[in-house]
Amino acid sequence: MTLAPYACDPAQTRGRRYPEAPAPTRSAYQRDRDRIVHSTAFRRLVYKTQVFLNHEGDLFRTRLTHSLEVAQLGRSVARSLHLDEDLVEAIALAHDLGHTPFGHAGQDVLNECMRPYGGFEHNLQSLRVVDHLEARYPEFDGINLCFETREGILKHCSLANAQILEAQEPNGVGRRFIDGQRPSLEAQLCNLTDEIAYNAHDIDDGVRSGLISMEQLAEVSLFAHHHQQALREHPHLAAASNQRRLLYETIRRMLSAQVYDLIAHSSALLQAAAPTCVDDVRRLPPLLAFSEDMRQQSRALKRFLFGNLYRHPQVQQKRAKATQMLRELFAAYMAEPQTLPVGHAPATHALGDAVGVARSVADYIAGMTDRFAAREHERLTGQRLLD
């Protein structure tokens, strides 16, 4: 496929932190994708919560399946817009590598625990994973990804942390947050396909769990329109035995509508702005977006999911237990950091550095899967909080 002039060209990458010779059979971004897939952090995503805890059911989404869905959607849109599909896939597969066990509950409690020590941001942690925490190569830490992949992984970053990154890596991935610029179109695309994937799979998992119903969703315009359309074209789906098929067909149509809207509206924005290179993209306002109507429909769906699924009493009950678990794990390791496993424990001479110790503890906890965190908490406290 011919890349658009405003796409990221792997032959023109801004490079890696540690120079490496090009691979003979793969582009720079294909190589990044492969390194991510083979990383330890990527494998752990299979046992990390999306909405429902890992042990609650085999068919609910995890961070891994979510990342795969984002990658699939991203590649489809990238192909239509003549962006680099491999870079989109690499960013999509890596964007949640720094996510904690127990979903957003884990992120919130780690940020609370780390507040005196610099805080915790899961996007920054994802960058930290690929830059420092993966230990796979003899001469450097991390997996040495290209600038463009790392830039896309760092979706959000506070100004304070961006300034720290800039001091460590001048004109690096933190710079755009200081200058108020945008990332590549491939990175912008991953942010939007992340949203599309959330909207779809959280409906599916929410209905499957019984916490929300299609009757409730019929009040949400984005769902209702495609639900009614599916029934008009396939009346037999109204039967009780076909409700699962009806849900799938509705979600499939929702996904297609959002993808086609994104492609059409973004194409119009790109034509109007006429960027000639990636640097133009960075200086311009966001060039990939939904139409205003689709954006409002997506927001309404998010409000529904927030109020009816993410804040459902059953989800909140599990969230409270997960919060207690991680808070007590953090306190236990801070009290005895030397008990952290080899490779995670601070060096003996660094035990007096409270900030460094706390960051080592946060790195270790953030890397845990749901079930490992539960087992470790039970080992340390004698309590079994999750059945």
C-alpha cells in the first residue's frame, strides 16, 4: 500500500534510543510490533481486568483481548486513510502494557499510594515498561522501540512528568506535551479506535454479565438505531432464543457506523488541512475525529455505561476489594522492600531513597496480573478477598 505523505514512513523514523542496524526482512515498525508481542508485559495482559475481574468468567474481555480489538480496528481504518498499519498495530498492542491489575481501580489506588512519590500514570507506566522494565537484551534495558511507537504509547502525560521526560531525553516523547503539539496520525487513530472498542465490548460484556440489558440500552440512540434496524431486516432475531445473535448484530452495525464515520470525517479534515508531512500533522489541530453527531452519540453511550455498568453496585463491590488489596500490598512492600523478588527489589544502597523504593514497589504491583495480586495479598495478609 502506498503511504500518504502525512503518514509515518518507517524508512524515515526518528530512530531508537539505542541505534540498531535495520532488520533485513521487516520495517522498523514491524520490528516494534514483534518485540511488543514477545514481551513479558504483553503476555500478562491476558490476566488483567478490563471491566470484569479475570476470574469472573472466561468470555469477558481482558486487557489482551481489548488490545487486539483496538489493533484490528486501527489497521482497518489505517488502510483506508493510507497510514502505516504496522505502526498503528504496534501502538495499539502496547498502549495498555502499563495498566495495573484490577483495571482502573488499580490505577487509582496506585496513584493515591504514589502521590507523595511522584504519582502514577498508566500511560507513563506503559512507556516505562518498554523503555526500562522489560529485560530482554544484553546491552540495554527495555525493548528499544522507535520514537513514533513510543510517542503513540504515551497518550496522556502531565506537564510535570513531560518536563522530567524532556530533561532525560531532550526533544523526545515528552516534548509535544510542553509545546502543545499533536502526535502522529497513527497515534491519533489508536486513541479513537480505543474508544470504539470500549463502546462495543463493554456493551457485550455488560449484557452477558446481566448487569445491563438491551431494554436499558434501547434508551441510548447509538445502540437503539442499530438495534431497530437489525430487527427490521431480521425479524426472527426478536425471538428469545436469538437474543445473543441480535446483540451481536447490533454491535457489529454500531462498530461499522463508527468506523465509517471516522474514515469519512477524517478524510474531509485531511483534505481541508492538506498536511504535506508528519511535521505538519504535529503542528495542526487533531485531524482524525468523528463527526459532531457521532461524537455526541458516543458521549451519550459513555455516560450510560459509566452510570449503569462501571458504577453498578456489583462492579463497585469488586472494586472496593481490589482497592483494599493493592493498598495493603503497597504498604507491605514499602515496609519491607527487601522482600521484593530478585530483579524488582531496590539495591541495598538505595533502600534509603524513599522515592526510588516506592517506584520499585509500584513497578512490581503494576506488573501483576489479577490472580497473582490476589494470591500475593493472601500470602502476605492471610486474607482471601476474592472468591
